[in-house]
Amino acid sequence: MIAASYTSEELLKRKLRYQCQYRGTCELDVILRKFVAEGRDAYVTDWSLFEQFLAEPEPVLTDWLINGSEAPEEYQVFVALIGK
């Protein structure tokens, strides 16, 4: 079994990288795909918190990442990493 060769953290990273590439809205797809393609996801240190960040509704993520609304403190590091 292929999945058995990955740790649970590696599986989570793969899942979240996939979610970044296929969000649903064109604008977020472009921003998050670039984030992964440029390797900036390598700077994520708390993948569980990043999972919570990505679980936020599309309009909320759009406000934070595109419209410049201030994200909660725990998510600001992700907004900064993605917005570079």
C-alpha cells in the first residue's frame, strides 16, 4: 500500500497542497496554486492550523487574501506567506 509509506504529517501536507490547487473560485485557485508552485508552503510550520485556515469559507479567504481584510492573529502568518 502506497499510503503506508507516508507519515500522517506527510499525508496531511499532500492533502492540503492539493486543496490549495483546487479551491473552487478562480481567484483563490490562482493565488494558492502560485503559493504551492513557488514552494512557499515549505515555510508552513503548523500544518494542522493551516488546515483550519483552508477550511474557512471562500468569501472569508477572499477577504483576507484579495481584499486585504485583517485575518485573525493565528492566521496572519499564512496570509503573509500566501500574499508575497
